[in-house]
Amino acid sequence: MRVIVAGLGVQGHKRRRFAGPDFVVTVDPFNPEADFRDIADVPLDSYDAVLACIPDEPKVEMLRFCIENGKHVLVEKPLWAPSDEDIVALETAAKARGVVLYTAYNHRFEPHYVRMRDLIASGELGEIYSCRMFYGNGTARLVRDSVWRDQGAGVLPDLGSHLLDTCRFWFGDISDDFKLIGAHAFENRAADHVVIGNEAMRPRIELEMTLLMWRNHFTCDILAEKGTAHIRSLCKWGPSTFTKRMRVLPSGRPPEEEITLVQEDPTWAVEYAHFKRLVEDAATTDLSTALWLHRVLKRLGADAERQTAEQA
């Protein structure tokens, strides 16, 4: 499979690296390192797929171009569009043309995320009562200095999309009844700290995200009938630890299993291999999760923008 990278920013450089010998050329209207300024200028017979690492606004137009020309696409999260109908139309067109349109959520390939999914699915923990996740990095100043990043709902579509997708990865087709608990723009124009939650289901879910965590960090705590499970940090920030504790009745110190990984981030390479397999297997495009995320993020994003505007 021959791929081109559209959007030669931070993500674009990563995707180019992990595409390895499949990589052909880059496209970017602003970066002078790019081989082409417009994807329409790249000879159609020179590539099979596109790694779209571009801002939200031009995504739909580029995806339409790729689909119409029979090109498979890995598009960086979230799949943003003017309306839900646009996403439905993209899915319909991709199916008609027999191309794979895949929204990238590389955290699904984090080893401990997979371990948590498998543990939940096994039923070993019994009924899952609560899931709380925190995801923070220290990019507030970098985002504030970027015209296109420090706008709209801020950190919510950036990190919140990962957390919401993780909920779907672990718990399946869950309720979309998430509420905004709090949104603040402490340093930036757009929200740099957001908390959302869903109390309308089991497990209850609470998600916190921020650009103000000066040491990058991720935590997850799952509380359940027969035990608890916990993740501390990601491989890219390492060490990353997974802990399982099984309940002692009526009470007492639980037996504990702990797995700690010290390794480079494996998710980019594994996700690219996954995308290649989808293409090789002629997989049918399914944008149901992208549509669910779009609906939830759009509603919560409007709430976050209103709340931060009121604080200004």
C-alpha cells in the first residue's frame, strides 16, 4: 500500500515515520517541507491511501475528494463535520466506492487499555459501578499560541474525544447522556480544563481533561462488585502500570496484581498495521462511533463555550 501524508505537523511527522516504506509524498499548504501544496496536485496513480493529519475545518472536503477517487483514508480524530448528516454521507459514499474510511484513535492500542477491555469483558469484576478517568498534559501555552487550536471548545474535542472513545472501547454502545460538569479557561481563550459525566447508566462515568497538568499524566479507576482496576500513565510517558485488586468479603486488604510497562509508545505502529489490515481485508467502513462522538462532542462543546464565555 502506497500512502501520502496530508498535513505535515506533529501528527503528520509521526504518521510518515510509521508508514515506513509505504510512504510516498507529503501534502501541506503551509509547511515548506511538503512535496505538494494541494492533494489535487498529487498524481492519482501514485498512491492508494491518505493519512489525513489536518485541522477539523477542511476534513470533510478532503475526505470527499479521497472517497470520490477511490482512496482509503486514515483521518485523525475527531471526525468533525458541519452536521451528523455529513458523516452519514461520508460513510455511504465510502461503502459505495469500496474504500476504508478509518478514524484514528491510537489509544485503543495502548497495552493497558486492551488489558482493561479484556478484563471488563471477562466478567471477573462483576457489575461495573463506576469509571473515572483523568487525562492531562501541559500544552496550554502551545495551544494558546496556535490560532486554530485555541478556539471552540478547546481541550474537550482534543483530549475528551480520546476519553469518550475509550468508554465505547471498554463498555460498548453506551448512553450518550453526558453532561458538562465544569469548563474553565484558566489561561487560554478556549477551555483548558473540562469535566464531563454520565450518571444515566451503569457504570457511572466521570471524565476530566486539562492542558494544565505540567507533568503529562493519565489515570483510570474502575470500581466494581468483585474488585477494582486501575491504570496509571501511558507508555509514551512511562512507566505505565495496570493494577487489579480483588475484593475480600466482608472487608479486608485485597490481593493485588500489578503489571508495569517501561517501553516506547507502541500505539502508532500498531494502529497503522491495523489500518493496513482493514484495507487488505476490504473492510466495510463503519462510522457509528465517529457519529456518536460527533453528536456528544458537539452538544457538550456548545455548553463548554457558553460556560467559558460567561466566565470571561
